[in-house]
Amino acid sequence: MGELWRGRYLEGLRSFRSQGVRVLIDGREEPEGDWGRLFQVSDDGGFYMADFIAAPEGPLKEIRFDKVHVRDFREEL
């Protein structure tokens, strides 16, 4: 993933935050300087995935990033 794409993605998160949308990583509001870890893949293959949470009235309320792990189901076959 190129630096230009990362920069645009982070700018989009800043834009949402400036409009009052909370940006959460692992359940916490982290400093903007820590947002770069959203692009990292851990040694065990884990990566961050976003969930977009709307308020009951409809507008976007939060963007939640949680680390997910993909298991190779072929091993079970």
C-alpha cells in the first residue's frame, strides 16, 4: 500500500473526526500519531478492520478499528 494512499486514508479519518465522529482503535481513542498501525499486519497475520457505527438517528457516530485474525480453514479439511 503506497504512502499516497495511506495519507489520503488518514486525511479522511481526520475529516470524520473533525465532524465529531469518534475514531477508535481497539476500543480507545488513540492519538493521531498512532493511527499508522492501522496499516500493519502482525506476525500472526492479524490486521485492523473498520466497522462504521451509525447513531440511532442515522449519521455516522464512530469508526471502530479492531484487530482480526484470519484462520486457515483448509487445515481442518
